[in-house]
Amino acid sequence: MDALVFEPSGISKADMAAPDFVDNYVSDLATAPPISLACPLWECHVLNGTSSSTAAGNAAPAAAAAHLVFRTHHCLGDGISVMSLLFACTRQTANPEKQPSILNRTRKSETLASSTTPISFLKSVLKMLIFLWNTIRGITCLVATILWLKDSDTVLKGPDHPGVDRQQQKRLVHTIINMDDMRFVKNAVGGTLNDVLLAMVDASLHRYLQGRYHKATDLSPNPPPAAVSGDCKELQQEAHNTKPNEPDEISINVQDTRGKFGVHVCGRKKSSSKVEKLRVRTVAMENIRGSGGLQDLAAMMKKGSNVRWGNCIGFWLFPFSLKHFSDPLDRVRTAMKVSNRIKASFEGRFTFWFGTLVSKCGMPSMMKMLTRREITQTTLLVSNLPGPVEQIMLGNNPIVHMFPVVAGIPQSLCVYMQSYFGKVALVVMSAKHVIPDPETLSQYCVDALQEMKKAAVSLKA
């Protein structure tokens, strides 16, 4: 057990109680040597005397007296598998005899309507044609990305792109958000929590790029002049070519007629339009099991189950708009429109089926190369993992909060979200030499959510 369970030693109580100790500890684990194949492919790190998490607004949970860090190899299973296993080991705090409630949902099958009504039959045919078109469109984009279509060179990518080395030092920041705020926004536009998350990330990236451009007059990661290329070079040249009689900064204040909320944008003239032209996409993970959400462990282990254990994930590409919206809810609606189109396709399932086929043909190295190429051609990764709706405990120890992190991703920016007990843990992890201030992006996400909430309140009023 000494090779599986660790407790840090030689660290003072004051250092252990530091607010960022847990984040820094997890960041160090992300760059630690891989788990030894001579032992079970998991580790457990016990951190006693650590402080609680960072909370936004009134989302602060009860203080945590300790943290438990589970480190597992991804070959054991994806996030749904590992979290389902973890929850099978826990019990409800209010009822120690019961396991956590699992709220999974059955996916709708895309089949022709059984009704003999000509109109309903034609609607079903049209729906299937749209589904087929979206699938062809998504697969074409995936193939183009592997071959030549890459994202713009911005400060969100490292100077050593493509790919960030696994040993590069990481920085991690996690924030606790009230899930009711996200639910309120999603209900206002008729979307999902994923749509709200993508809109939050889109708003934070837009604001972050504007801020870095305003400070450095370019969007490249502080390279020498000869290293600036592409869209970054155009932005830098435009900053130097600003006419003397043009204002160096512009300020826009927007007042919505349906209520009181303001949006203030400050930056160099024309920089917003240039940022909007940048191609910034995320690789989003998709659970391709027959039922979404967490699963019962016994059902996952059953032979022939459609919610089987393992790595049952596909991925799809989501392009960020990086636009300025006078109404913050329009950003959510834009994200919802794109995600609905992607979900009405087999794009995520195709990546899983194709990867399984290539691996079974004895070419796992080729699948590894193609996957890495797809990821390195994009800018960041976004993942959302559901959790139990009630408080749970592990070994009679109530769990205050939890959050997931995936190490080894060859991207300089990753955003993770984990829901649990009415709260949401938002995690931003970045390569330190590329994005030294992930706390800024995290705060921008929180600010964007509050702007969306204010707009939703005004809309409801």
C-alpha cells in the first residue's frame, strides 16, 4: 500500500493551509512521472490540514479539513467510469445506508416516425437528412483539421506549438460556482448547462485576448519580431499603424431596454473585429453510451450492457465566436445553436467508432498520431462531468467538493467543470510559460456568468 497511498511529508502546517496549496499540488502531479506499470494504475494522495476551496459569490461550501487526490491512468476508464466507481464506494450523508442517486437519461434514437401520416413521415425524412448533412459536415471538418486546418496563433498557444510538452510546468485554479445561477441562465434561453459553460468560456477568451492585445499590442506569446506570424502579425501591424487622430481606446456602454444591466468594453480601436476573425476551437468530450450521465456500477460491468465500463468517449470540435454581444444571453444562444447542430450528428460517435476500428486493425500508434494531430491543431479542451445531486460521504467523511483534471493533454489550456450537490467546480489549468494567469480566465468566466444572470433577470422581469 505504500506504493499506492501517499501523504506528503516535510511540509509545514502553514504551507499546507495556504489557499493555493491543493491547486499547486495537483499541478505538480500533472507533470509528475507516469504511474509505474509494475503497480496498479492508480494512486491516492492524502492531504490533511488543507484549506477549503475558492468560491465565487455566495457559493462557498463548508470548510474542508482535508483533501483526497485520486490519480488514475486513463486506460482504466473515462471520467464517467471512474466517477461511477468512486460513487459506488460512497453513501449519502443524510442516509448512510443508501448509495448516491444517479440521474441518467436515455438518449433519443434517430429513427423514422412510425406514424403513417404523410406529413409526419416527411418531417422524419427531413430530420434524418439534416442529421446526415450535419454528420458529413462534422466529419469533413475533422479530416480538414487533421490535414491542414489549424487554429490561429494566439497567446493561448505556446511558442513551441504544436503541442505542449507533458513536463512543462502547469498552473491550476479552481472556483466553486452556484449551480442555480447556471440553471437560471439555461432556463432563460432554453439551453443546457453545457451551452452556458461554452458561453462562459467564449466570453472569457474574448475578454482575455482583448486584454493581452491591449497590453502587448499583439496576440502572440511574447515572441521576437521574427516569430510573429499569421493573424498575430496583422494585429501587431495594425497597432503600430494607428493613425494619430484616431482615439487610442474606445469605450462602449450598453443599456438594455428590458432592464438594467451594463456592458463595458475598453480596448484598442478595431481590435475587437480582429479578435473576432481569429479561429479558436475547443475539443469537447462526448459520452457516447446509450444513457448519459453517471451509471450504476453493476450495470456497467454487466456483459453486453449499452453503458459499459471503459473509455466510451468521442470528441467534436466547437468553434468560439469571440464576438462582443450587447446582450450576454445572445452568447449563450449562439453557443446553443452550434452545439445543437453538433449534437444532431454522429460526429462524436464517428471519432469513437473510427478509433475502435483502427485500434482493432492493429494500428494503435496511428490512432494515437491522428488524435494528437487533431488536438494540437486546436486551442483548448473543455470537459463537463456530472455529479451526485445530494451530499455524499466516503468512509464516514462528508465530501465538501470535488473536481476532475486530465493530465498529459498537449494543449496549453484546459477547462473542466464538475457538478456536485448544487455547486459547480470550475477548473482552469494552463501551461505556466504560455498562460501564467489562469486565475484571470477563471474570474472572467465567473464575471460572464453574472452578466448572463443579470440579463436573464431583466428578461424575466
